[in-house]
Amino acid sequence: MSDDGVDHELLALLRQKFGLGGADPNAPPETKVLEHAQFIYDNSIDVALSMAHTKLAAIAVSEEMQKREYSTKTWSEHELHPKAKDEATINFIFTMDLLNFSFWSEKSDEQRFTVDYKGKKWTGYWSLVASLQRALDEGIPITSPKFWIDEGKDENVARRNVGPASADGTQPSWSDPQAPRLPNEAFNTGVYPDPPAPRLPNESFDTGVYPDPPSSQQLTTSVLTDTDNVPRENTPEAEDEHDDTDVWSDALEAQSEEVEGLEESPMPKEETPSTPERVRCTEDVLRHVFRSCTAEEIPMFSERVKCLREAGRILHEHFDGSVVTLIQDAKGSAGGLVNLLADRFACFRDESTYERKKVRFLKRAQIFVADLWAAFEGEGYGQFNDIDKITMFADYRVPQILHSLGLISYCPPLEGRIRRGEMIESGHSWELQIRGCSIWAIELLRREILKIQPDAKVNAILLDFFLYDLAKEKENAGDETLPHHRTRSIWY
């Protein structure tokens, strides 16, 4: 190429760098999360990253992930995560990530919100997953979007269904085993016959012919006109009458009394046999779903109820009440699905303002896509053509492990606030710096790992999953060098 020739590739890169020219119509949608994380890092004064520790961590993390064979399969290996690859799993994951926020407690491990499920006690994120699985076991459709907007106020139903545990400590089933049963239910015929009609005395001869019972009018007329059957208790002849006559007289009299009794107390209308009443998504039912085996209830219960109601309504109005339809509308794009969630659902719109610029984190929207991808192992409903657009999920656990690895550090006032366990308000500059710098730290870690091992199958999702598990392991072992920061919000 001559010196006067145009380098079109370089020109395209320059245009892309400076935002010139039209956007590529075939490019996957951008969530802006990574871009905004870099902006926060570039302007951060209270949170810093260490490239030296990032390089060291890249070696250690890469080796440990290979040692553990960490992959998308790891997600489904946990006993509480669903295993099937079907719509029920999609609904479970959506419900899980809709409510996946704020599990930390100021109470001790013995007093904090804890879920007892299948003989084990679960806290933190796993307490939510255990609550959902327990509710499904009890017949409560907690993962159904239609259920979330069914706010029936039938107190009797709620009181019966959310009753105390039985004497042996087990919770009552949401299908009522004490519902009245007709005898042929034992044979599971599905047919519930009318009660038998009254029989006349000739049944005793087993003729096979059983006339319908006469009406009360017929009985009265018959008794008054049939001279053979006139009651004669007070006549002398009655004492000499053969007993066979009294058989018919007594039978007709009894039949007449029976029919008159039926007219006075009419038979109830024919109804479908009793079945368990539909459980509705009342507040009492939801408290039952998220009940704790300690005195502390699940944090931010009211906010979780609002999230369920809002999501159920939006899905009903815009996506035929189906999470599958929501996923299909993203057309196989991870970024598109994240943006769709943020645009349509206020409870997924995790964004704030930093240095007069709107910044997005979208933690729960991104983790929904990531969980789908992991649960379906990148196939079917979990297949996305731009999965690497998803960043780390900015919460309070991963920054904690990043600090212990030396990747991230805080200014003394901020670190002091964290060590003392003092609250940092949602949207505070410190909180935004922690979240944004954590996202950028994971991106730098990912790049360093690929420099060491170019063919490594690693992205921000797997790094986040791995580091979260590592943080929980350190917590359980009592090996935390710094507590996590404390912010109470629905975003994480």
C-alpha cells in the first residue's frame, strides 16, 4: 500500500474509539455496565486497584479453577439448584434472581434469618433457594408469575393453609388430606354417584326392579283413597288383621314421612366433591414461604413482596405471563435480555448517578442471564450469542474477597466504616466506587488470565461464581480479613 493509501481498518478503529460514524446494526446490544464501571474507576478517589496483585491473583485463581474443574456444570451440582432443563427451571431462576438481594444480618449466626430444609440449615443466598424449594414441596406455586398477582383475601383459606406445624414438627401439606372423601374414591374411579333412592319392600325379593319413590302427593292420595291401607290403629278389626297387611301400611307410612322430611329439609345441590382450595399469594402465605427457624424474618420482606407483584404484573401485561416469552423477545442476546429487564421492570433497574453521570450496575438482571446460561450449560434457553457482555455482579461478597486478595483497597475513612460494620447508604459515593471498581477489577483479572492461558474458558460470570464461593468458604472457616460492606437495598 502506498503512503497515500487509506488504512480502512485503522480508520474504523479510530471511528469506534471516538464514537464517530453510525453504530453497527449487527452488533449485539450494549448494557453500558462495563463502560460505566471503567468511568467510576477512572474517577475514583476512595477505592483503588492494584495491578501487581491482579497479576498474582490471575495465576492463583486460574490454577485453582482448573484444579476444581470449575465450569457451568458447577452451578447445577449444588443440591439446592434445580437440575431439569425445562420451563419450571426457568421460572425458578427468575424468581430466585428477582428476590436475590440483601441477606446479611446484624445478628449472630445462631439468631440470623435461617431456613431449615431437609434437615439442614441454610443462610444467606442459600436461604432464599431453600425457601423456594420448600414451598414447591408444600404445593405452593411460588415460582409461578400468575401466582404472584393472585392476591385473594380469603382469610379462612390463608388461616388454614398457613397454620402451625403439626405436633411432630412437620409442616402441613397445602393439599388438604382431611377433605371429605366419598367411598369410591378409594378405587380412584373419578365417578361420584348420587345417593341411592329409597327402596320399596319388594326389594327384599331381589326382583331387579326398583320403582322410583312416589312423591308426597302421591303417597297422601294413595293413603286416603286406598281403603285397604287406611290406618286403623283405633279400630277393633285392626287387632285381628294379619301382620302382612301392616307391612305395607307401615312401609307406606314410613315412606311418606321420609319424603315429607326431604321436602322440609331439601337435599343439597349436587356439587363437585370437595377439593383442596387454591392457595393464593397473600401476605400470610408469603410469610409462610419465607419463614425462619429463628426469630428474625427475612430482610426486606415488604420489598420482596413488591418485587413479586410488579414482576407478575409486567409479565402478564407485556409477555403473556411467561418468562419464556421474555427470554425469546431478547432474540438470543444476553445484553438484549439485560436491557429488556432493566427497561421494563423497575425492580431490575439497578442504576445511579456518579459524578453527574448516570451509571448502570444491573446486578440482578445480569445474574439472571448468567444463571440461565449456567443452568442450561449454554444451550436451549441458556444459549446467548454475546454471553461475554455480562460483567461481574456488583454485590458485597465479591468486593470482600477482592480485598483479601489485594486487588482492591479503600481509603482509611471508608475501610474504618467497613471494619466497624457501619451502614453505607445505597447510592453513596463510597458504595458506587466499591461496586464500579469491583466490576473493573474482575475485567482486569479476566484479561490477565487470558494472557497467561489464551485458550482458557473463562469469563466474568465464572470468575464471579468462583470468587463468591471462595468468599463463602472463607466466611465459614472464620478466615475473613475484612467484613463485607453493609448496604441495605434491593439491588444486591
